Amino acid sequence: MVNHTKLFMLIVWTALSSVSMNIFAQQTEYDVKAVLLWRISRYIEWPVQADLNDETEPFILAVIGKDPFGDSLKQAYSSGELKIKNRKVEIRNFSDITEIDKCHILFIASSEKKRLTQILSKIRGKSILIVGDSRKFGEQGVQINFYFAGSRIRFELNVKSVAAAGFKIDYRLRSIARIVGGGKESTQ
Amino acid sequence: MSAQTQYSVGLTRSRIFKMIMILVGSLLQIFSVYSQDKQQSRIDVLKKMTLEELMNVEVVSASDKPEGLSEAPANITVISGEELRHRGYTTLMDLLSDLPGVTWIGRYSAFTTQVIRGNFNSKRLMLLFNGIPFNPKNGFGTSWADRFPIEGIKNVEFIIGPYGSLYGRNTYSGVLNVITKKGEDVNGGEITALYGKDHQMQGTAIFGKKVGALDIYLSFYKNYSDRGINLVKEYPNYYAKDKREQGSLFGNPVVVPDSVSADVVLPWDNREIFLKIAHSAGLELQLQYNHADMPKVGAGFTALYYVPSKECMLTDKTLNASLSYRHNLNNKISISSNLIYQNFDWLAKNLYLTGTHRWYAQQAASYMFNQKIRWRISTANELFASISFERVHEKALIASTSQKPVWAATDKTEIDYLNISLQDEISLTEKMKIVLGLMYENSSIYQDVLIPRFSGIYTFNKNNVLKLIYSSGFLTPDPEVRVIQDRIKGRTDIHPEYIYSFDVNYTRIWNKNISTIMSVFHNQTKNLIQQVADSTLPPPYEWTWENKGDARSFGVDFTLKARLAKNFSSFLSYSYVEGNINDLLNGNELFMLNRLPAQALHHFKLGLNFLFWSDKLNLYVHNLFVGDRPTWEDEEIKGFQFSTPGHKIAGYNVVDINVRTTDRLNSKCYVSFGVRNLFDVRGFDPSHSNYDVSTYSPIRRRSWTMRIEYIF
């Protein structure tokens, strides 16, 4: 037993001796979310009005509010390797509701909580996929809302809002989402 | 090998191990300076992941958390695909060894089984593949953990504790759900070859691709190991060369049959057809049809055949076929109907040194209709109900004849089951959720079963979650026990074996690098049925079964996960298991010795995962140590070869060290080298000529493996 205790302490020493090293940089939340946007978009069909036929035009991914992504979106999409609907992705930032222009995905930052209703009203009827990551955004009409389950990212899917905007959601995406909202959704 | 020699070798092993650890510590310090944090490389890694894998990546949170740390009303551990790759596991057995509360015994014989919180026996674990049950009902002989290529696994979910109220009978110690890859996950090919000591040979080839909507997955798998069992060498005075083949089936090399499988997902309008054809020294065919708009009709067929060896043989055939229909009546209510047929055929023959043959045979055919309903009463309340009718035709025998025995009318039993379960999940507040469950089973063979379930989850804040879990399960008596039930000592009726578990689970994230999970549990077992020797009975029934009554076990599981540096993550888990369950299970001394690792009071597991040389190499060190069982006194193991007067067994120790290249060195080809040092303390008394030496012998092993993966 004595020998094993020593061995065990030795192992613990081995572990603790490395504490002086830099703090580990885990996969950061927004690196994962940046790539998730691309993955998720593969399971979504935009309505015809989105006019995504011309593959020479960029696919516009916009963020409104205080951008939480940092360099993550740029790092993920700048090389052109990740395409959405076979188009290169262009990143835009809107600081105000009035700046909201043509885009295909709009990420609403948590800084826009108070203006959420106004933003949703402004883009109602447009073929824009609305994404967020704030509490109760999903229930209020944000179509895809990221949340945490433990240290892993999950997302809510507001089926009513998705159906109203004319998006078709693959059942595989729906099967892993937490469904919020109501109404009968359209499926691919 | 003399006992004295064994002891001195133990000291040498300690020195070597110390040196290895010092070396590892030095490496950690030296190479850490080369590590760099590059966001781009992290994103490049993420780009290669599937949607499911991305959702399994552990991340540092900075945003609001509508959910607590875990939504699951259970004590659940998830091993992600990333962890599977980094840790260099070669079989499912390796993976399970890292889970808190799980210990393997008999790792170096064909008789391998896991022990979960003191509960022994493979069949007490509900094993699911993609949610579909796969339990070899015999519980020994078949080493299912070696049957599946680790490369084909996407991730694994492990729930510790009995969840019979949800998963049905024989969900006793826990649930293991293995999620396998699809073609889209592989997106290309992967060829793996492994060679190691003890003639370990493993070969896997996997091809997968999604072309448009068409998903194709192909796999080929071969695994062989004699597990280093050489009875002649280890026991020259006991085993002559010509007796090499005359052990029991447990002493023979493990030969897992060749396995070939092909999965194709065919798109058809809004529907999907899943076709699986597999050959595993037999045939496995699975056909599934999914409709995109929720109603689902599926059919599955699987068959497995386990190869015989020369004098000792074991065959295991299973067949599963199911037809199901699922439909969403509206946004609140969904129903599913399932027709399930299962056939199970197990046959084993032993040839003992005395020249005696012994046959064990079990067959079962099951027909089941199951109806489920899920009703979302409100956003805060969801009800689940299930009702099943099942008829099982079962046969079992034990015979000592040189020829294969034939079934007699007395070997057969017909059993009817009616099973009803209810579960209600209620969110009382934003922070508090409860799950109430009840399962009732009526059978024609034993008394009615009524088992409850209660889980309460309280989320203090985004970093603290407390779970109170009361769950229960039951184990149906072994068919062999039922058929010869009149031999059960002291009683003629049979009851299921129950387990009631209370688990208090607290998870805390201390900061972005450190998290802890702690469980305090108490298990109460009722009607513990144990096989016991009885020399008064005529052969081949020299043993019988005894209802040992009630037993209990209790203890603590604690896991610390820490990222101590930018390229260094680790976990440390400690389990303490106490109670009289082991004492009651130890009906005879041979069983006791074989279960020695599982009997320990203390179980330590340490995993160190370190990236060095600018993240080009991944080092994973795993140490399992169990020890300090008061009953391990030498007088109880007197007569066994390793026993020295006055010497107490200290414990059981396994160290695995695995070094693997990463995609920073080469994104196509990965090379890994693993070393394992195992001291498996077991004993054997040569005077027990009817027992197999290899299973009960002291085995100290050092082994190594070399593995090459090529990804394209």
C-alpha cells in the first residue's frame, strides 16, 4: 500500500507541477457558434424570395449589436472554404436597427435585448434567418437561439417563426433542437 | 514462479513506474513552452466536425444560460468523439475503464465483465447501440466490448444507476448508449492497423461519404488477441503441453470474428431508407425507413454468430426484428407503436481436465407489442406513458454429455409479461424540475413488480446544479435458474432481484478550467440470488442458487476535471464503495478472488491528456488503482500461488500510457504507441481441478501496442 501511495502522489505531483503553464485556451464559445451557423445552414432551405440562385453573389451573415464573435466569424469564413448555399460568406455588422439591410442570416446580439421586438418587426416578412443566443429569445420569435446544456452548446428552434418566414427545416435538425413556439412547421 | 519472486518483481515495477512518471513530469514541463494558442487552428479543427460533434464540444461559456449545467434528470457522463481519439482507446473496454464507478475484471481472459458500484455481471448493464438494446443475455463468455471497432463510435453516453422505470427489466447498474458514425461523419475513409504484445492484432477499414442526400458507410473489422494466456509457461508443473487446449472456454484466446458492415441511407423524396448489411461470422441485416415528417416506420434485423474454438466452444446468435410507426397527432401529442421480435441462441461447451464435458445452453424467442404516448400538457409539463405485452419462449439446460444434448420438455418455459410505465416531467420553476416515474410489470413466472423513480433538479445558478435521484430496477432471474428452480436452496419460488438507488449528485463549474462532480449513493438490493457450490448434489449440478435476501452498498463518486494549462487537461476520479453486497456475492472463494479488483474500498482513476511539441503529439496517461480491502488478508487466500505468509495484497493497478500524433504533424496519418502495465492480482488453488487456471491466476502483465491510422 505504501508503494502505491507514493506512486499515486508522484502522479499528482506530475499533474500539479504543470500548473505554472499558461491557462488552457479551450474551444471558445463563439468559435464553435461561428462554425455551427455554417453547419446548421446546411439543413435549412431558404424561401425562394431569398433569391439564392446566383452563386456569384455573397451569402450575407450579419450581426446586430455588440458583436460577441470577435474574430471568430472572420477566421471561419474569410478563407472562402466554408460556403453557405454554395456562396462565399460575407460578414457585416449593424450597430443600429436603421442599418439593417439585405442579409440572409441575422445574429441578434444580447445587447439588443431591449430592442428585440423592434428588430423582429423590422425584418418581418423578409427571408432572413434570425439567430440569437440570449435567454427567452427563442420564445419571442428568434428562429434559432443557442443555449447551454452544461458546457455544451444546444439550440432552440422556434417552429412557428420559421414556418411564418417560409424556411424549410430538415427533420434531422429539428430532431436535435429544442422546439419552442407553436404552430405547424414546414418540413423538407 | 515463486511467491518470493513475484514480490520482488512488484518492487521493481514500482521503481520503473516512478521513473516513467518522473519522465512524464519532465516532458510536461519541457515541451509546454512550445505550445501555441492559435485560433485559426482551433477553427480548422471545428470545421471538420459534424453537427453532432460540434454540439458535443465543451466550451467556455460567456453568454446567458437558460439551462443549468445538465438537463438530464440522471447521473450521466458523455465521452465525446474528440476524447475517444485523444485517449487512444482500442476497445470499448478501455473506454469504460475511464468512467467513474466502473471497474473491469478479468481483462486478460475471455471472461471479462464490468462492475458498477459493486454490482457485478455484464447483464446488469443495459447496453444500447443508437438507442437500440443489445444485451447478450447470458452475461458471460461473450466479450461484447471487443466486438465493435472503436473507430466506428461517434460518442458514448453512460448513465450510472438503475433506470428500470424507463428502460425496463435488466436495467440494473446503468445504461450505456453507443452512438455510431454515419457516412457523413467519416466523409472519406479511415484505415487502422494495430499490433501489440500478446498477439494483439486489430484491423479496421471504414469508408463513408454523403453524396447529395445519399449517405454511405462501410466498415471492416478484425480483432484477435490471446491476451497473453500461456498456461504451460505460467504453470509448468500443472499444465503439460498437450493440455494447452483443454482449459475451459474462459482460458482460450479471444477470437472476435471478422466483421464487415455496410450502411446505406437512400433518400426518397421526403423519406429515408436505412439499409445495413453486416457479416460477423454470420449475418446482420438492418432495414429502416424514416419519413421526414415525423411519422416513422422502421424495420431492423440483426444476427451475430460467435466462433467456436477447438475443444471448447461458444456460439451466440441473436436476431432482432422490429417494425415501428410513429406519428405526431398534433403539436402536443405524439404516439409510437412497435412490434419487436427477438431471438437468442447461446451454447457453450467446456472440456475440463478431468475429461468431463459440460454443456450450457439457453434459447429465447420473444414477441412484443409496445405502445408509447408522449403528451406535452404544457410548456412545463410533459407526460410519457408506455404499455407492452410480451411473450417469451425460453429454454435452458446444463448437461454433462460428450454429445450435444437435446432439449427436453422440462427445459422449456413460457412467460407472459405485461408492462406499464408512466413518467411525468414537470418544471416547477425556472430553477427547479422534477421527474416522477412508475413502472408496473405483471409476469406469469414471478410476483408483480412495481418500481418508482424520482428525480429533482435544482439549478442554483449557471455553475451549480444539484440533483436528487431515486431510481430502481430489477433483474429477471437467469433462464437457467428458472428452469431448474426447484434446486434453489430453501425455496421453490423465484423473485426478481431488485435494486433501489438513492443518489445525490452535485456538479459545480468552479471556473472555465475546473469542474467537479460528486455523488453520494446508497443502493439497496433485495432478493440477491447467488450461485453457490453444493457438493451434495449429483453432477453436473454441483452448485445451486441461493436467495441471499437483502444487501446494500453505499459510497461516493468524485470527479475533478481540470485544464491546468493551455495544452494540458486532466481528470481525477475517486470512488468509494462499501457495503455487504460483495460479502454476500462471495459465495465461494474462487469467485471472491476473481472479483478482487471490484471488491476494493477505494478506486482511483487519473487521466492526463497533454499536447506537446507544438501540439504535434498527444500524450494520454491513465492510471487505475484500487486497493485497501480489509478482507484481503493472506489467510483468506492461503494456498494460492502468489500468497506469502504475512503478506497482504495491496491492490490492483493498471497504467496505460498512449502517445499519438495529431493533425498538427500530419492530418492524414496518425501513429500511436501505447504501453500498459497491469498487475492483476488473482489467485488459484490447484487442488480445485475443476476450475480454470487462467481465470483465477495471478497475472502481472506488461504490454504494448502500435497503431497506425490513415485518413483520406
